[in-house]
Amino acid sequence: MQKITSNICYYDLETTGLCTLKSKILQIAAITNKNTEIFQSYVMTPDDFKITNSHIHHITKETLIENDASHFTTVMHLFIDWLSHIYREETVYLIAHNNFCYDQLVLESQCKEHGIIIPSNWRFYDSLYQFRKHNEEIGYGNYSLGKLYKNIISVPPPGELHNAVTDVRMLMQIHFYTIW
């Protein structure tokens, strides 16, 4: 097993759709390699905003209401404070699976829309890119988080796929067990 010494925050978003510029965040979860506490929150969408991909993550307006979802600005400030408490001003690497093509873009778009500045000590990193680059033997079409987890950890995923909490747990585990 590889020893990771960098400050890492594994994070995942579930959103209202697939468009990185128009989708709204519905759920955010994160876990760090310094603290086993998981940050998790649902995010309330505007009343007139439709969730077009509930069939993937099973999050509906009712889910948001039942889980006391807060406005994006509240959740994002809580997330920034949570990470600042753990890492202070140190550089922290935010890793998501398909980060460069999706999660980071959605997060940046929503922050820009709400006038929130992403901390200057955050660096974004994409696990999908690294898995493809360093594990070519896995083969095209087998780089989804669930398939990687089953292939590397050799057991079924620990929870419902496309739930941000399950996904960050899986990402952290496969990252720890993969040597690049």
C-alpha cells in the first residue's frame, strides 16, 4: 500500500444534470486523509429548477426537503470552513473521479454564480486521468468508480453508487490501494 503524505480531500458531487455550466449541486461529500470525519450535505435547488438525472443518483426534491437541504452558499461556506479547520492554510489537493471534466467545472461554475471565491490553497486533481494513465491493463470502459472499486478492492461497493458519501469512500479506498 502506498503511503500518501500530501493533504488530500476526496470529494464528490451529485447534480441536477450533466451540463457543467447549468447543473446545480444537489449533494456534496468529502473525506480527508487527515481526518476520517465525512463532510456531507444536500443542497437545495431553486424552486423552478428541474432535476433531470434522478434516475442515476435517486435524489429528488423530496429527498432535499427530507434532509433539510441548505442553499448553496451556506453549504459551500461550511465546506470551505471544514477544510480550513483541517488543513489551515496548507495546500490541499481536492481529488474527484472525472474532476477535470465535471466536478471541478460544476463547483467553479456555482461558486462564480454565487460570488464565492475558491481558496487559493486548493489544487484540483483527477483520479480518472491517473487511473487511465497508470493502469492501462484495466481496459477502456472499466474506469467507472464502481468497476474500479470492484476490480481493485475485490468486493462490491459499500453502499449505493452515485451517492456522494459512498463515492468518496470508494475513491479514498482505491486511491490508497493503488500505486502510481
